[in-house]
Amino acid sequence: MWRSLLSLRQISQRTISTASRRQLENRVPEKQKLFQEDNGLPVYLKGGAMDGLLYRVTMGLTVVGTGYVLYELMVASMPKKQK
């Protein structure tokens, strides 16, 4: 039992010590420069092609959803014909 506890402790210490050695590059100044650049684009499109794609998909789903809701409201407002 003590061996398994000791090995578990060694594994956890090894994981923590190796994680602290890795340094992540600070890319915040690059992103700040990108988003503060005056290029005429709105901020929600400055991230690149994926932002444009995400924006278009979101707008498309919004338009389709609005159309569907209006259709369902119209169907619900029409009285059903009696046979």
C-alpha cells in the first residue's frame, strides 16, 4: 500500500514540476495590436476568416429561425376548416 501511495506522490510531483517548466508565449500584445488596428472592420470580424464564417452562419440561422417563427405564427392564427 505504501509503495502505491509513494508512486502516486512521485507521479503527481513529476506532473506538476514538468508543467511549471513549460512557458507559454504571451501573445496578448499581438492580439491587442490586431484588434486596435483601424482597418474599417467591425471588431467581431477582425479575427479573420473564421470570424466571418461564424458571423454569416449566425446571421443565416437567425434569418431562418425568424422566418420559421413567423410561419408558425401565421399557421397558428388561421382557423382550422371544419369538414
